[in-house]
Amino acid sequence: MFYLWGHSYEFDNNDNWEVIENFAKFIGVILRFITMLWHITACKKRRG
């Protein structure tokens, strides 16, 4: 995170903010999937 903050000027200079936007979207999808799996696992454990 600090790398992005410290080098954010490079995204402005190179006009390529879509790189970090696409990366953030990708990470969001992965985290939603992991959360969904966690909830499914928790529900199965509660059922016994």
C-alpha cells in the first residue's frame, strides 16, 4: 500500500490509472470469493 502511495505520481505522469483500477477490481473479486467460501464453511460446521 505504501508503494502505491509513494509512487502514485507515476500513474499521473504515465496516465495509466487503469492499471491500478483493474488491480483493485481483481483483488475485490478475490476477496468476495474468499469471504463467500468462509461463510459456506462456517455454515457447514454449524450444521454438524
